[in-house]
Amino acid sequence: MHQQGSVVAPLLRGVFCQCRAAEAHTGVDPGGGGDPPSGPRSSPCDSSGGSDPEHRLKVLFQVLDVNGDGGICVNDLTLGLKKLGVHRTEHELRKIVKAGDKDLDGQLDFEEFVHYLRDHEKKLRLVFKSLDKKNDGWIDSQEIMQSLCDLGVNISEEQAEKILKSMDKNGTMTIDWTEWRDYHLLHPAGNVPEIILHWKHSTIFDVGESLLVPDEFTAEERKTGMLWRHLVAGGGAGAVSRTCTAPLDRLKVLMQVHASKSNSMRIAGGFSQMIREGGVRSLWRGNGINVLKIAPESAIKFMAYEQIKRLVGSNQETLGIAERLLAGSLAGAIAQSSIYPMEVLKTRLALRRTGQYSGIVDCAKRILHKEGAAAFYKGYAPNMLGIIPYAGIDLAVYETLKNSWLQRFATDSADPGVFVLLACGTTSSTCGQLASYPLALIRTRMQAQATLEGGPQMSMTGLFRHIIGTEGPTGLYRGLAPNFMKVIPSVSISYVVYEYLKIALGVQSK
């Protein structure tokens, strides 16, 4: 059984403000002067109700701006919050200032302070809605127990009641929105698990490239084995998706290797050429190995990601963006290094002529005999370099789109729905591919160099200069059209198959 301190730390922690202390400190009536209103008094931090929320925010700003210089720095927050009976670590206060400091001057002016509070309050409202399982506007001990259980943390009813008491101002043993907001508003919770859970995306996206940062899984999903069912469902969806779009993938490889200014291979002409040379079945050359490598790569990447998360030292359920990029890129590099010989085999099999190899094993034996073991790592350097721009841009675009949606459209739930997820995931993945495409093309050409009889065996930089010199910058984007043509069908097929497999495997949808 978890102790209460470890349970509440990431999710339910802190005390926000004492209204009377704020009034005493500033000598300002939060209601704006005159006789006090009847009924419960509003908190000066209440930015969502009352006649003059701007005035109440000014009151709170004046309380926290201890030295009165018009800006709130970490030291101001430390002293100001202490006066209100609120205690935060220096690390937490730095996170608050960093999150709201748009002009990077090390402090929050009034406009930045207001923007931070309103942005943070919106996130808190979404979390409140997700915790309020009964949708009655109150959170009770049973709902806290259920929500923490969803995150893999099991607590007793007594512990849940202790959590409630820390936030419950009026002794009802339930928390309304105002109590929840006041308790959490000046706590820098950035990665709220309830929001993150609705925004999983990489499991269901398979566009033939396996450079995506792995999904976050909750402790409960790990403990119950649900994560492996997610991975199996994702792998099965990827296998079907890759098989359905394999002709476009083979055409992309052919165009990357053979297309040039003098040999302008078009999409229709490329398909005709493949069918003339080897029949309709030849459109799927290289697909077998492409499907076979899904399982080991996904498993290695996920296990490496989990280990790297521990090394990064994060004690949170979910990682920040920079940590996800670091852990995801390293996990991708480890997985790609492990299965890279299969990538080389895929390229060689896609480029093979009819009768050249009898199968995957025959292809591997011939490469080993003729070119040696080093041939299985041709193009390794550009492949590794391509992971960083792909993962970085994919994550950055995805997070930007996610935050934009949460800001503009999220009112009652953090769940964006299927179509928003698919649109965000497809857009971010496409941007990532576009950024890393020249490196992917260099990699494919290096993998294929031995198949071009009489062709020079060039290094990565030599090949890059050769392409720019002979074909211009557009030469680095050969095969881009069929690559993007397969994105929408790949994602659509992946999603449909993934959903069916989830049902078949008994995976619970959040």
C-alpha cells in the first residue's frame, strides 16, 4: 500500500490562498469596495466569476509582488506565498515563473501573471471534469479512489478522505470547483495524467517509418498487461497498414534510388515498370521483412524507453516534452541499431529483379558472402541522424496542435475525439517525415549502392554533395509524392484495424 505522501504528491497537493490574509495585506476589498456582498465571499484568485475578476487578480498580484517593483520573481513568490500560508519548493516556483515568463526577463509582470493563471485554470477545470465521474459538480472520496486507481495507485477510503479534508473548506467532505481551483492554482502541474491519457497517438500511427516517440502508459496498464495488448494491437494494425500500402512504399524506394534528371520516373510509369518486370505480385517485394521487423523494433523501443525514463530520473507518471524527446530519440536509436540489418534487407529486396533472390534468408547470405557483415550497416549514420529531426518536429508540432485545441475548444473534457487525434497525429508525423526525408533518401541510396553495377561507393557527405551537384536540392526529395500518398490511407487503415484488435484483445479504452 502506498503511503499518503507519495500518493498525493503528483496530483493532489498544495494550498492556494487565504482571502482574509490577502485583504489584510493589501487593505483592498476583493469585491471592489462598499458593503460586502451577501453569501460566501469570493477569493481574490477567482478569475472566473464575480463582477470584476481583473480587480481580484490585481489584488493577488499586489500580495505576491513583495518588493512592489511590478514583477513577480521566484523570491517574491516564496515570500508572498508564505504570508498566505502556502509552501512551495524553489523548483516548483521556478517552474511557475518559467511557464509564464513570455519575455524571458526572469519575472512575471501583471499581464504574464494573468495569462499564466487563466491558462492554468483552464487545465485545472479539465482535470476537475475528468475526476468528477458522476458529473454532479462535486468530487467525493470514491471518485478520488477511482481516478488514482486509473493511474495505477491504489489507496484506502481513509486515505482518500484525508486528501479530501486537505482541500475541503466547508466540511462537506466533497470538493466543488472553487475549492479544487483555489487548492491547485499556484501549483505548476504541467503534465496532468488525465489530460495525457486522452492524447495518446503514436501507438496507432504507422506510416512505414518507425521513428515515433513511444506512448506513455500508466502504472495500471503496465501492471495488468494492458500495455502489451496495446503494443500487439498497434503491431497488428501496422502489419495490415504496411501490407496495404506496400506498392507505394516500393515505388518510393525505386524513385529514391533510380530517379534522376535524366531518368524522370513518374508514379504511373513506375507502377507500369514494376508490373512489366515482375507481375502484380512484384508490387509487394520487400513487404515481408518490413512487416517482420515491427515486433522486435516496437518491443525494443518500448523497453529502452522505459529504462531511459528511469535514468532521466523523472518521478512523474508522464514526462515533459524535452524529456520525452531525449528518451524517445535514444530509445529509437537503440531500436533502429538492433534491427538495422533488416532495414538493409528490406531495401535490397524491394530493389531486386525477378529471380535475383529466392527469399529473405537467401538475400542475407548473398550480401554477407559478397560484401561482408559491414554491408548490413550501410546508411546507418544518416538513419541515426534522421531520428532527431523526425522525433523533435513530430513532438513539437503534435504538442502545439494539442495545446491549441485544449485552449480553444476544450470546455467539458480533455478528450479530443478520434478525428482531432488523427488530424493532429497525421500532421505532426508528416512534418517530421518532411524534415528528415533528405537523410532517409541518403540512407536508402547508401543501402542500395552495391546493387548499382559500376556505380561509385560514396560516403554520406560525398553522396549528399553528388546529389546536390547533379540534381539540385530537389534531388533530395525524390519519391516524396508516393511517400505522402500513403500517409492518409496508412493512418486510416491503422486506426480501423487497431480499434478492432483492441476489442478482440480486451483492451479498455480510456
